[in-house]
Amino acid sequence: MKKQLALALALAMASTAAAAADGLSYNYVEGGYSVQKFELPSIDEDISIQDPKAAGGYIAGSVAVSDAMHLFGGYRQGSDEIDVSYLGTRLGEADFDAKQYHVGLGYHHTLSDRVDWTGELSYLRTEVDVEDEEAGEGDDFRASLGLRGDLAANFEGWVKANYTDGDVYESEFSGTIGALVKFNETWGIVGEAEFGDKVSQFNLGVRASF
């Protein structure tokens, strides 16, 4: 019994060490739950519109194209019912739907055995519908700088500073923080939050690394 227990522990530790030693992967796909929060501009002092939180799903991925470069992209879609009031009197609810996809090119440079410096350039496309009618759409470009590293065995984290400009974000700075808990070399739970002045978003999903 003791030998079996020792063998099981040794195999578990070997699996953990293998996952940690595998390092940072830039080849992965992930998907899960997403919330995107928009801060709407005031259009009239008499009209009050609730800021929408478009909750739904997302899918994203990355593929390494060289030792230092990777391509990445993703798509998210969510919806909400927002309150509309006039002079303090609630008029009702409006269906709000948001879609966004992004594609980009990333660069990563090894700072140590556990940490990479990252730089990204990406294009974002956002489309918004209200009551099934097109309410707006826009194109934006983003530049990001950050750090990504193994914080502990089977635990990875990253931080990024972003600058986004275009139709939706209008010269907005934001910060991103994320973490990946690895079950083994392939599977893990991933969470990420981006905090901006006008737009914020949160993801929780499952990642498969290759």
C-alpha cells in the first residue's frame, strides 16, 4: 500500500513538473463565458439609459509562427436588457446586443526561464444592435505591452497595458490582468479582466494548449 501511494505521488509530481517545465505556450484555443460593459455617453439630460453589460460567450486562440512571433484572434458576443427612463420615469427595456472580433500579431521575448516580455498590435471590430436594429459599428486599432510568466507550478499570469483608438474606444488606455491554472500540459482554466475608461470586459473559460 505504501509503495502504491509513493508511486502515485511520484507520478503526480512528475506530471506537475512536466506541465511547469513545458513553459509558456503561444499555441492554444480557449472559450467560455464573457461580459463586456459599455459606458454610454449622455445624449439628453432628461433621458437616462442604463449602461449595458453584454453577457454571453467568447472563443479565442493563438498560434506561434516563429520562436518570437505569434498570431492571435478572438470573437465575443453578448446581450443585455437595458432600462430607459425619461424625467425619472421608467419607459421600459431595450434589447442590447454586442459583437466584437479581433485579430493581431504578437511578439514575445524571453527575459528569464519563467518570464516573457510581450508586445501586440491588433485590429478590433465592434457591432452593436438595439431592438434588433443596427445601432452602431466601429473599427479600432490597439497596441499592448506586457509581461507573461509562470508564477508557480501549474499557475501562469500576465499583465498588459493597452492603448486603443478608433471609432469605439477613442484614445482609451486600459489595463489587462489574467491567469491560467493548468491541470496538465494541455488543459487549464483561464480568467482575464480588462479595465478601461469606457469599455471593460471579463472572461472565464477553458484553455487547451498545444
